[in-house]
Amino acid sequence: MRADVHQVADGTYLVHGHNTNWVILKDGDAVTLVDTGYPGDRPGLLESLAAVGSSPDAVAAVLITHAHNDHLGSAEYLRAAHGTPVYLHPAEVPHARREFLQQAAIGDVVRNAWRPGVLPWTAHVLRVGGLKSHPVAEPEPFPAEGPFDLPGRPVPVHTPGHTDGHCVYHLPDRGIVISGDALVSGHATSRVKGPQLLLDFFHHEPTRALASLELVGALDGDTLLPGHGPVHRGSVRAAAEQARDRA
């Protein structure tokens, strides 16, 4: 694949991979990488860093919204090959080590195979290594409450439900919320466009995922960078309310 890199603000890039996104925050030569796509997205991930004038050695840290394979895919590669620290919410650290797995299982997919898009999405997941285990050997809990002393000055906000330790990242100076899978703007299994929640079977606790929309909507911002789907321009609060109404 070729990296599909979109600059959404100064030093801020949303990159579309294989049905999943990651975000590059750039400050001079250094970058913060938020999520890393599927394992099969690695060539595109490296290409996206080059496209913004950076490289793996310049990644100051990887921040993970949650430890699903479509967001964690190259985190261990960057840690092992380049010494890049991988930070997550403390509740998500054992998930990244694969001490447990809070992810849609084969049975969930079978029970939802009747839904439009689920079977093609499943075939895609198999092609890009989405069912293989890619644990991070030494994930680290956040070094502080935030804002982090990293490019973009991201502030983590705990938004449990999709997983126990799911976090969004707020860039208050830029009016941007990096929402991971707490709030998306599209997905291969959805025929709806615009702000929405993923289907319930993707969430570890759907009720908590719905409740976390209130936390996302409380963040000041007018640009949403989701884990799936295109950039969404407009009030983040209104986007969260729209997703709640659609749920």
C-alpha cells in the first residue's frame, strides 16, 4: 500500500492505512506517533514518516489508544528496532503484553456475519495479519498525567468501554481530538458516514463505550481524528452527540 497522508493542521497528519488510521505529530525533527495500524501496514507506516520528513529514529514515543491489533501492529517493531518507548493507559499495559485479549473473537464474527460488510472485513483482517499476536514486550504506562512533553503536547483522556484502558488524546492548543475507536467517522462494517460508534460486538463493554462519548464530547475541539474513517471537521461535542443518537 501507499501511505495516504493528510495534513490537518500545522505539524499534524492523519494517515489512512488498511481500514485503520494513525496520527503523526511533528515538532521540528521529532515526532509522536499515535497508533501504528495493522501489522501489514508497516510499509505504509514507514512511508508516511518519510512523507512528512521524518524517520523511525525520530519517533520520540508511540502512544497507543488501545491494544487491538489494528492499532498496535508495529509498536513492538519500533520499540525493539529503534528503542522507541510505547506508552498506554496503565489498564491497557497488560493488554498490550497479551496477558489477556479484549477483542472481537471468531464467535463474535460468526454471529454477526449476516451484517453487511462483516465478511469482507474479516477477509481483509486475515490478509493484513490482524489475527496474529503482536504483543509489546515492554509497554510502559503513561509517564505523567499530561500534557506529555512530546511533539503535539498530547493530553490523554481515559475513555473505557472499547477496552478497559482505551484513551483518546486531546491537543487543546490545536483544537484536535484523536479519538481512536471511542468515536469513529466510518468503518468497513458500517453503511453510515459521519460520527458513530462501532458495532457493539467490537466493544469489550458496549454500555461503557456509549457512556464514554460524554467524556469525548466534553473536550474542546473542532477537529476529530478517528481510528477509522476520514477526518471530521466541526464541533467534537456535536460529533459525540450525533454518535450517541445513532447508537
